[in-house]
Amino acid sequence: MCSVSSTKDIQPCSKVAEIYFAGGCFWGVAHFFSGVSGVLEAVSGYAQGSPAFEGRPSYEEVYTDTTGFAETVRVTYRPERISLETLADLYFCIIDPLSLNRQGHDEGTRYRTGIYYSDPADLPVLQAAFEKVSARLGQPLAVELEPLRNFFEAEERHQDYLVKHPDGYCHLPSKVFKYLRLYQDLAALLGDEPDTVARMAESAALIYERMKFFWVGFYRVAPAVASEARELVLGPFQGPAACFRIGLGRGVCGTAWKEAHTVVVPDVEAFPGHIACSSLSKSEIVVPVIRNGAVTAVLDIDSTAPDTFDSSDAVWLEKICGLI
């Protein structure tokens, strides 16, 4: 017989699992995971407290950084709808994994990052997630990976905090929540459509509509013609007319293609060799679309304001390009 205590509608005997994420202030982390499809519940609490501390801690006690507890969110989910691997991947999209005891403007051991598991079978999956991120960054992570020692639910005033206080403090930028919805909706919209150009067209349209950027589009790597070198050729896009072709290493798009990594440009006028398709563009991000280890296209996004894009945009747009 199965029974699960949850405030959401859980079918009797439906398989559920849980994982615990410490990612800075639990208000934003809980709000983020409550919006993930397949997650049943995201509960704010305190985990990994010192064995010397007895009883349930209060928020005020945890705030002193003397209890050993970290602000942590217990995520209950349906494994048949979302995998632990995907949850861990999403977690690493909302934290700085190299920052010790600090996330955003919040500092202290209570704000340290960590993933705590109650099922030993989860460890290999989590280890693989850690190794992937560490390899990408080229550094060891300042993120704990431990079996769960203890967990206490936080006071009611901390549950669903950003639902109760929509304008309340959150260390996560608001665009993170927009990107989560965009990513999930795109994944559902694209489905198993086999045509890559069609997938690019839908992606450009939805990004443009949701994020309100000035220009969103793809440049595809075109095969060499006769004696001509390979070029990027304009693909599906949303926004004003743009350049038809861009050479390898030229401008922001050509650089992202050549170097096979995302290029974030706070000020396009300061970028060497910038190709001005529109004088209204002030900042830009270009993300390579990679298939079987080779760049097949780039996603180019422009803004009319300087300093629009940062590492958060890069992480989420790379995930979106992974859908293409």
C-alpha cells in the first residue's frame, strides 16, 4: 500500500521520489522548482544541521550560522515525468557552483550549495551531473554532495513565499523563471518534429514573443560552394531584415561558430569586427548549435539596450539550443 502526504493531487500508489537542493535563499529555489513540470511539491526547510544541535531549528537560529543547517528545498517529484538527471541539470542552471557559502547577495554557511539524497541509488546519477558541470567549468565545484542527515520544514511563513509576496526578495533574477517556462513550453511544442529548420522557426518565434528581444534568429552553417569558403547563411528569424551571410570568424556570429562556444557582448560597438546589421543593436549574445561535436548553426539574439545578457542567459539559451 502506498500513501504520500502532499498538498498537490497525487494519484494513489503513483511512484514518487524526493531530492534536497540547497541553492541559497530557499524562497527563490522553492519557487523555481514548484514551476518544474513533474514536480509535485517544493518545500522550504533546513538540512544538514550539526549533530550537536538538538530539536527543530527556527529561522532565527539558522540565521546565526551556528547550527550547521543550510536553507534547503525538498523536491518531491514523479520520476516517470521528470528524471533526477534533469532536476540536477536545472539546479545547476540557477546556482553559481563555484561560489562558497554565497549565492547572489546572500552570504553565510546557511546559504551554501548542496544536493542531499535519501536514496543511495541516486548517488551515481548525481555524481555524473557533478562531473559534467565540473568538466565544463574546468574547476572543482563548491557544492556539497552528501546523504541527507536531517531535514526540518521551515515555518509556514516561508512556504510559497513568492506566491504570497510576488514582489518579495529573491536572489534569482526574474528572467530565470521566464526561461524555465520558455524552455518547458518549447520542449513540448517541438516534440518529435524531425525538420531542423522548422524547429528553428518555432524556437525563434517563441523566444522573440516571450523575451521581447529586438532580434532573434538562426544562422546555419552552409556547405562550401565551388571555391567559396563555408559561411553562415541566414535562417529563420524574428525582427528586422538582417545580413544574409557571415564568414567564419567574422563578427560575433562568426566568432561563436569558429570557437564553438557562447559569446556574450555587453557593447557591440566595442567588439572587434562587429558586423552592424542594425544600428539599433546595442548588446548581443550568440550561442552555437552543436550536433555530434560540430557547430551546425548559431542562435543570434540582439537587444536595443547595452548589458542585456549575462551568464544566466547563456546557460538557458544553451539548453534551448540543445532542443534544436
